Amino acid sequence: MKPVVLQLIDSFEQGGSERQALKLTQLLHDSGHFSLRLASLSPKGPLRKDVDGAELGEICSYPLNSFYNFHACNQLRRLVRDLRFSKVHVLHTHDFYTNVFGMLAGALARVPVRIASRRETSGMRSTAQYKVQSLAYKLAHQVIANSEAVRAQLIVEGVRADKITVIYNGLELDRVQPHPVPTREESLAALSLSTELNNRPLVTIVANMRLAVKDHAMFLRAAKRISEAIPAAAFLLAGEGELMPLIRTQAKELGLGGNAFFVGRCDRLAELLAASDVCVLTSKSEGFSNSILEYMAAGRPVVVTDVGGAREAVVEGETGYLVQSGDDKSMAERIISLLKEPIKARAMGRLGRQVVEDRFSSAAQLKRTEQLYDKLLSRQWRIGEKRAVKLEC
């Protein structure tokens, strides 16, 4: 009988955590080593269509509006009951909310292996939230960090080093560079962008516009500097969220109205990156950015802020450049140099793709995850659970 693994995600919205978790679930299912289940805190989001019909059984949802009310207690009881009924052997959670909710439920249900995850370094949560999450880590048997930078932050926060495993985000290379690679004209048409952009240098950022931590303001300040040096340059902003109106206003105030193009939620990522000359990320804080890997896998040179695990992927001066958070002047200078030296930029892009192939593939992520599951299952089945946790609500 195969061990039963439940992946608990927050929602099916188009975020990095959700995409990574859903892809890992599919990879684990296809490998056939475990019996996979999927559950969420919210059943909504555009990524739901990617898993419907994936032979994962019923996808249960446990909607929450707070951790601190009677409704949350009822949802906790439901999850505990379902974990016991399904005889789940491994519970794997993927972000703050699922860590807190899932690790408590897993402990109450005495799930043999409980794995939490951490994807950011610091600055994303309040002090109270970090304290709550630290309690969730205590209930976990292991915490997966998606970079060495995140691992170091967890240790600072008091998580034992031997309780942390680094597993880098995995990437499907063909998702961002299909064969044959589309021409720029084909890519622009697929994105419903004007063919007028075909002969203009294109600088792209892919980041949802829900959190100020992505610092689109820095990108726009750099864009202003680039426009002054290279008037033909255009800027593509892919992503969605409630901050978009503010970011549009900032672009107009900087005089970028005719050069900044808001792509919105991008379902044609391969075409977007194929059309781009340089790809950028301006985050103030990250764990390990999916966007950076996607840029590099598409063979594009990158200029990104030196936060989180960025330097674990980017080889400074060889696959792109790292700049300090908030330093739009240095970012602009690096981007301008790449736009003025296209041969060098293309060489950086090719090397970047090779780095992703060697270190950050989905196959490598799958292998390390399965090894961790097997190791923890072997240990837990050998020593057994020593303590039961009483449910009090």
C-alpha cells in the first residue's frame, strides 16, 4: 500500500507558492511512489482548472476568515477528522496560513509525518504572525526552506538546523521556452501587444501587484532613467492585484505613460519572455523567486535586487546582475549596459538557462522531496508517535 500524502495549499490563485505546490503535487502523483491528495483553504482561483480531472480524488476545502473564532474551530475539526479518515501518512503545507492551520490539525490527528514550508526571509509578516508560525514549526517534523537564505533566517528565528531541509523551487523548462521558440512578432501578437514594439528594446518585470514588497516603484524609477538614456525602450509589467491602479498612476507621473505597458495576469509567459530583452525583479524581500528562474530558463539576462536567495541563482556578471534593494540608479545602469551590448546579453541568457537546467529543474525538486518523505516516514514508523495531542476548542 502506498503512503498517502496530502498537500494543503492556501488557494488556487496565480501566486508563486500555489503554482509550485500544484506542480509538485502533479509530479508526485505522476511518479507513482505515493498516493496523492490535495486540499485547500479556499477553493477559488484560476489554477483550479489545472488540477480538476487530475485523478487526485475529492479536493476538500476548509475556508477560514480568521484563526480565532468558532468557525475556525469547526474547520479544524473537519480537517482532523478527514486526516484520520483518509489515513494520511504525510501532511505537507506550503505557506503561512496552511502551516499554522495544517500543522495543528496534523498534530491533533497524529499524522506520522508533518512538513511545513517557508518561502520568504523576513519582512513579509507581522511580529505576531511570526510568533504564531514558530509554534507551527514546533509541531512539524521538518521545515522545507526554498533557499539557503531562508534556512539561515529560520535558524535566526530559533528553528533547529537539523529540522530544516533546503529544496529549491523546481521549474519546467518547456513552460517558459517551448519548441520552437516563438519569434518576437509572434509573441507580441499572442500577448495582444502592438507590433510597434517589435523594434524597441523591451524590459520586463513579472510580479503580482498585491504587495508593496515587490517595489514596482523602484522598477518605474529605473525605467525613467533608462528612457532618458534609450528613448526607444519600452517596459512590460506583467501581474495583477489591487495595487495596479496606483502603479499605473506612478508610471504616468514619471512620464512613462506611452512606454509602460501593463500586461495583466499573464497566461502566455513563454511569449512574454521570448519578446523581452532584459528581465527584472525589484523586490525588497524574497525567499527564492520563481520569476528569476523563469527569466533564466527562458534564456534572458536578469537584473534583480540582492534579496533572499537571488544570489543562489544569479551568477554576478555572468548570468545577470545583482543590485541593492531600492537602488534604481544602479539597476538602470546595469539594464542600459545590457541593452547596449546585445551580444553580451544573449550570452548571459544562454548561461542562465544552463544554470537552471543543472540546478533548478522540476526533476531535481521531485527527487529531493521524495527522498525527504521516505526518510521521515522510515524514521517515524520506526520510533512511533510518543505523544497524543488533545483537541480543545
